[in-house]
Amino acid sequence: MQRQALSTKQQGQYRYNPATLDDQGPARIFPYGGEDGVLRYILMTLRQNQLTQGQVSQPLSLLLTEVEKLIHDFEENFDKLSTLLADFEIFQSGWFNFYLPPNEQFNANYVRQRKQMFQRLLAATNAAKKANSHEQQRSHFYQSLEQSGKCQPDSPQRPRVSLIHQRDGGLSDREFGRQRLAGQNPMVLRRLQSEEKGKLQAWINRPYKLADDSVIDLVASAGANRLFVVEYPLLQDLKVTDLHYGRYVGSPTALFYRSEDGLESLLIEVEKGRVVTNQDNSDDWTRAKLSVQTADVTDHELITHLAYTHLAMETFAIATARQLPENHPLSRLLRPHFLFLLAINTRGNSLLLGEGSAIDKLMATTRETSLNLINRAYRKRPFREYSLLNDITTRGIEAKFIPEFPYRDDALLLWEAIANYTTRYLQRYYVDDRAVQQDLYLQAWTAELGAPLDSRPLSEFAQAPSWVPQEWVNAAGLEIEELPNYPRVPEFPEITSLQQLIDIATVIIFTSGPQHAAINFSQFDYVGYVPNAPLALYSQPDTPSTLKQLLPPALQDLEQMQLTFSLSGINWGKLGSSDLINFTENGDRQILTQFQNELKDIESTITNRNQQRVADSGVEYPYLLPSRIPNSINI
């Protein structure tokens, strides 16, 4: 395909944020367009530097204080204004987009849903504040959501795990194992490989009983491919200074045995050399399980959710807008799956990742540590591991080793349907590998994603106007002395074949749709009930303490419910929707119809599976029903 340069204006609207270069994390958009936007960013950053370092002259300090107040008042009033104007068509015009490139802001329909969600949240919060205890606070919060959600059966109401805890009298061993397969983070469990038998040496000096009282041999069980492990290596080296005072998260390891009844927990190594089993004191065992739950939800929120869906896909959204014309076949295929991604990620910068944000207030890790974990996790994961098929193989969780795995089983149906869709579509436009190699737009897109940054032009990054004092530019982090030699997407391949392109498109659409749905919309069900998965522990797991002392105080308990509801409370834009994937070519529309028909069949299959799951365990897995999967990451 002959390539003509995209307009400087279009590429200028999508520039990368140079402030992220030193962190080696995901590439982020610079959400301040034009010279006025860059200046606003510089002044805000200088003001923040003044607050943290006090290294600004008094006249400039006064100026920055006034500028910050004006910006804060403007942003606060704009949020209110956007909600009020949501019903008016003018809201969707460029008049009300001050940060993002054109057509990247939320539309009126989305903002209306957000308004309804916050009204429900406010009512639930007010109800909870009338309570006299943790239990009453939760009960009032959930009852309010149930009342306001009567006409919205698919919206979050009461976390399903709260009913499971009520049924089982707490976090049972059975439920603890089941959540590794069907909870909010089914991405950690892996099979203990035969070459890892040395890992068992520290654990084999004691007997391990199953629920039926039979005793197993760890080495023999590993040889029979029945041992599975969860561990959190990125949390291993956390120091005291990496945690908020009085809040704790560790790096436990949990070992499970796959019996005919599911995953049975054998032991938890709370810290190096300290092993707890279900044969030990029940309080010790409960604390050990909660140490895993807290590590797991920390890993989930920062890594599985933020790093591996939201932020990983932002890079592709930016490169697609910068390098592919709107009428390019790959752009037409991918862009509907990026709708509102830049908007929600930019909003998340302040709500989730900013100073004093939800993560800073509720998680054990400090904000700086949390950001560091996100960046390290992103940089160490090669692109090929985003493939569902590769992930299953790498973790050793194929059906022959673990027959019942709700996330895996339902995700595979969607992966196959998306692969069929991308194959049919891309084969229309690329007859062979040579056509892929000769598409100069596609090759430019590939290079922006996979080439070392030191081979890329500085113009891809936001730059300050020449008249801005250089010391201001330096202080704001916009001065680029030297570009690093790593790529934007770790180990992103050169695309030389049609099959490679199909595989890459499948990964992007799967991650933006089903993968994000599975790990996002399960949050309220499993993390919205704090005794199941606290975002931080409030005493060390190896310190004798009551459950009340271990769990978050009432305020943090309420804020965790608020956070998880707000992250799961909008389900906008269904996967495969013709309204969102607005194909104009008849052949493309036929391919989309085939995809939609496959999704209908999958809906029926998963519905039937869920009936059996309820019969077996009392719990369904609804998060990968196609009717509940958004077409893009927008919450």
C-alpha cells in the first residue's frame, strides 16, 4: 500500500508523554494539546515541585498557586458541566474537549450512564454512613444498591462472594481454591512443573491432608501434574519504606492440589521459611489465606488490570491514530476497540494513580511503589504472553491438567471467535504475506510499536514551545536528553506474514474486550466485600490479631466498596455491536454478522455452563457472557 504522510496536525494531536521515559513503563499519551495545554501542564508541574521540594521563588510561587486554583476550579466545574450537558448533542462536539484529541472524549450516552451510576453510589454511601458497625455498613450499602438496581438486573448490587461467605461461615478452603479459577484474578495460578521439584524440598517434612482425610506425597503429586501454585514475585522485594505506615502486603506462596472436587489448598508460605497449613491453628490459617488474598488483589489491580489491559492497550491506540489513516483496513478493524480508552485512562491518572488517589489511600504500597510495580510488570512481559493460547501453555493450565477452569474455558470460546473474525476480515485486504510486507502504513505502525526508542524521532513526544524558559521545561520533565534503547511494546515483532498480523489483531481485540471484562467486572463481586479481599492488611499476618484488627477500618472498608462499585458500575457498548463497528463495505458487514452469530452461540454455551456451575458449586461465572462484554476498555 502506497504511503502518504499523515497530516502533521493529526500526529501532533497524539504525542507521547516524555515524563514516562525514565520509568520504562507503558507509553502514555500527553493529554494536553496545543501550546496552551503544554504551558498549563508545565505550570501545574512546577506548582507540584514547589509543594514537594519548595524550590521555587516567592513571586513564581504566588503565580503558580493562583494558576493551580484556576485549573482545579475549572476541572471541577467542567466535570459538573459535562454531566449537566450530557443530554445535549453539543456535548459531543469539540467544544467540550479540552484535553484529548478530537473524538476521544466520552459521549453523551456514556456520561448519562456515569451520572446514573454515581447517583446510585451516592445513595448507597449515604445509607452506609448511618450504620453503627462494619457489618451494618456493608449491609446498608448493598441494600441500597439492590433497591436502586431493581430495573438493572445486570448492574452490580450485592457482591456474590458476600453470600458465599455467609453460606460457608467465612472464606472457606473450597472457596479460596475456587477463586484462583473464577475470581477477579485467574491469571496467577500455574502448574508446578516437574523440573521445579526442588521447590518442594522445604515443604516435604510434614504430612498434607485433603478434605477426605487422605494424605498425599508432594513429590509424587508433582509428578502426576496435580500441584498448582500461586506466587507474587514482583512483591518479593518490598521494603518497609515501600508500604504505608500501618498497612501491609507480603509475597506469599500458596500450594494447591487438584483433586476430583477442585483445587484444595495444602499450604501457604507466608514468608520465607514460615509455612502454615489447614491443619494448624485456625486463626493462623485464616490470616495466611488473607495474606494471599491481599497480595492477589494488589497484583490484580496494579498488574493484571492496569498494566496488562488499560495501559498496555493505550500504546496501540496512540500508534494506530498516529500511523494509520482512518480508512486503512487495520485502523477500521481496531479503532472501535479503543473507544474511550484514552478518556478513561486519562481520568484514571488522577482518580487511581494520582497523589491521594484511591490506590494511595487504600492499598498497602505507596503511590511511588505502586507505579514502580506497574512499570516493572509491563516492561518484563513480552507481547507474545498477551496471547491467551500462549498464556495457557506457559502456565501449564491446559484442560488435561485442570479440567474445570471457568475463566479459561469461556475465554477460549471468545478467543476462537475473535480469531475467526480477524482472519476473515484481514484476508479480504491482504492476499498474501507480500501484501503485508508492502503495506508501508502497517510497517510504520509496527516500527512505532516495536523499534527501539532511540531510533525514533523526538517529534513523537510532546515538546514545549521555544519561548518557555528552559529551566521550566526541565523541571516539568519535558526535556529529552537522550532516548532509551527499549521499544514501546516489549518484544513486539516485525510483521512479515499475514498470520502474524491476524494473531496481533486477535490479541488486541481480545485484550480490549473479553480479557478486560473478565478482570474488571468481577471486582465488585470479589473485592467489593472487604473481608474476602482487603486491599491492605492492618496488622502483619504473622502477628497474633483478631480478624477485625487485620481488616481495614470502617472508613477504608466503605471506600473499598465505593471504589470497586465505581470500577464495575458501567457496562457500555457491547462486543461486536454494529453501532460501534460502523463498517460501510458490504463484505465487511457480512464478516461482522458472522462474528455476531458466533457470539450468540457462545452466549448460549456459557449460559448452559453456568447452570451446571451453579449445580456444582453454587456460583456462576457471568463475566465472559458476550452480552456483558464491552467492545472497548471504557471503565
